[in-house]
Amino acid sequence: MDSVFVIVGAGLAGAAAAEALRARGFDGRIVLVGAENELPYDRPPLSKDYLQDKSEKAKLYVHPQEWYGEHDIEVRLGAGATAIDRVAHEVTLEDGERIHYDRLLLTTGASPRRLKVPGADLDGVKYLRDVDDCEALKAVFANAHRVVIIGGGWIGLETAAAARAAGCEVTVIVRGELPLATVLGSEVAQHYAVLHRRHGVEFRLGATVDEITAESGRVAGVRLADGTVLDADVVVVGIGAVANTALAETAGLVIDDGVVVDEHLATTDPDIFAAGDVANSYYPHLGLHLRLGHWSAARRQPKVAAAGMMGQAGAYDNIPYFFSDQWELGMEYLGYVPKGTGAEVIYRGDVATGRYLVFWLASDRVLAGMNVNIWHLTGAIRTLVASDARVDPAKLTDPAIALDEVFA
């Protein structure tokens, strides 16, 4: 009998896995299960172009609807999985249907971390994760006057740019010393603070929220720990994301900030794999497990998972990658700098021009690199980070020297 591969989670990772299985020649039954009623779509535009009405909804989708029929992929939307029976090799859906699997892939993604203060459930408190969230934000930004954003990460800052573009007054509350400081370090994060202030965004740094205040049952403001109250028509919460591990945990899989998998995206159950935002995967290049929650993992990990499901060789050893577009600044970041590394920051080019590179070095080895509005060097930066070779910092800062000639 034909093998049955079930993919639970109909987002980018799920669609990419189905595509990879067919591309590798798998001719058995593929069932793609999703809790949302939307076909699989890309999430980055939800905080970028689509949120600002710069692109149309049709461009979000990974594949048009007819693609799934053409590739004989069964898509079950609006009915997420509720249980995995590892002994019987069955997945139970919300509507009670039980589907047999020979191999199972979990691409259940992540959900926004919820704010836990009084008033957090008021009308006017918004999160951004799916299409419905994005549509709701677009509607409220069109009519709001004052927007307060809690969280100074990528979602917080990209949402701030969208709210300003819609004509709202925007204040971003940041727990730390600067927005993005935990990701980029204080020195580089300062450039983003300057960028947003130049476009009229205000920051409350080193601040924590005590309460969301109300008037007539909906949001009226945000009270900080120091007693300051910020008026707000809308509050957007962007304080991180939590992996959707409930299904895997109930099934007895190993969980540690995500479903723990090896470099082949395999769990401790030989017939179950995980990929994308839900997976805490092992990176051989780094020698550690990471759950990064970036688009690149959702796009690329499923190819490795598909190989493993089919009993073929493959390992995920990509350099971590993410990108962001804010105002006139577009960037790509490759690599990983562990917390507490104390990496040296080196620039190549003039920050004032808005076109430059940044590198994070430890013991003269490039841990990570970021290009800002310089798109043709992405591959060279990736190669440099992957090499783990010592470089000459003086050469690295000199734009006249090619990146493949900066080694010590």
C-alpha cells in the first residue's frame, strides 16, 4: 500500500514540506492539516508590505489553490490536530476524523506571547501573527490617533513603521536600554532607534507595563511602572512568540522551547519530524540547539525533513538568516552571536549613507554579518560566516578589498 505522510500545520513550512516531498519523488498520500481557514501563506509581509497596503493578499500565498490539486495534496483547513497516537500512528483532528500516518511532520508554528497585566484583554489590545490579525491592525490604524506598542523587537518596530505610515502617533515601550539591543547589541541597535525617531516614533526605554487602562470597556492608555500613563486608542503587543508544542508534548515528544530535533529534523520518535517555528533544531556549524523562529527556517528546514521522512540523507546546517524592512532601511542578517559573547562590532562603509555592512567578531572570526541596503554581498557574507576562519579586521573594514580576500 502507498505510504501516508501527514503534515500538521498548514503554514509556509507545511507547504514547503509538501512541495519538497513531491519534488523528491514521493508518490504516496500527503495530507496537509491546518487550523486556519487560509491556504498556506508567508508571514513576513504581515508586518511589512501587506500591513501597509503595498501588496495584495494574493501575493501572500505560498502556492495558488490549484497547485495542491495538481500535486495530489489533500488540504484540510479549519480543523487543526488535537491528538497524536504514536502507537496506532494516527492523528485526530478537531472534527473527530482520525488519519493514519506512516511519517508525521509537525509544522505547527508559534503563537504570540501574551501580555499578563490588568486590562490586557480589553478591546483595542492587538497582536500580530496571522492574516486576521493583520487585517484588524490595518483597520484600526486607519482610524486610530494614538498607538502604543509594547515590545521593541522586529514585530514592534515594523508595526511602528506601519502605524506611522497610517498617520498615527506612535510610542514604543522597550523593557531594555534600546530596541533590538538583545539581537543586535547596543551599538547597532542605536541606529534603529535613531531611524525611528527621525520618522516621528517615540520611545520609552527601560520601561515596564503595569496596566492597560480602560474607558467605556476599551483601551484608553498604558500605565507604566513609574506611574506614567500613555494615552492610546490602540495597544499592539509584540513581546515574542511561543512555540505551539501542546500537541507534541501531549504525545510525549521531547520539548525544550520547541520540539527538540536533530540536524535531520527528526524527533526521538523515528516516524515523527518537526520543522519551522516549532522546531528547536540542532545546528552542527554552531554546535547547539536553536529555535530561531525566522522565515528562513520555515522555508528551508522542510526540505531536510522531507528527505528524512523518505529515508534519504540530509542535514540542516544553514547559517541562521533573517531580514527586515523599516522605512528606507532594508537589511539582511546572517549568523548567530551567543549571548554574553562580547563580540567586537566592525563596520564596512559609512553608516550615514544608509549603505553599509556590519560584522560581529570574536577572536577575529566572523560570527555574524549584516548588510544594510547592499544586496549583492549576501552570499559573500554567508560564506564568510560559515568559514569560521580568522580574518584581518583592517581588511574587513576596507570596501576596496573583496570579502573573499579578508582572511588573516
